[in-house]
Amino acid sequence: MDSMYDHRYERPLAMVVDACTECGKDIYEGEEYYTFGTDSVCEDCINDYVRQAKKEGI
Ligand SMILES: [Zn+2]
């Protein structure tokens, strides 16, 4: 999609609400992420996280 907006201005006041347990990336308010108990997992890591969880039989 073409956009007139500079990406830097899309979320000028985004708050960091959490950090990904897997990659340590900040998770901003309004972003999709997943929580499992005390773990918070960003969209980038969810597939790996689930695969790992299945392997470990959680
Ligand atoms: Zn992550």
C-alpha cells in the first residue's frame, strides 16, 4: 500500500506496554501480541514459541 505518511509519524505517542519474552523487542500499545502466563510473545515469535511449547508438551 502506498502511503503519504512517514512511518515515523504513525505512532507518535505509542506506549511500550510489554517486551517480548522471546526476542526482547518492545511491544507497543495497540500491537498484537500474545501472553502465556508470565510470557509475552510478539507476532514475529509466536510461531516459534508455539512450536517450542508443543515440543515441550506444555
Ligand atoms: Zn518477539
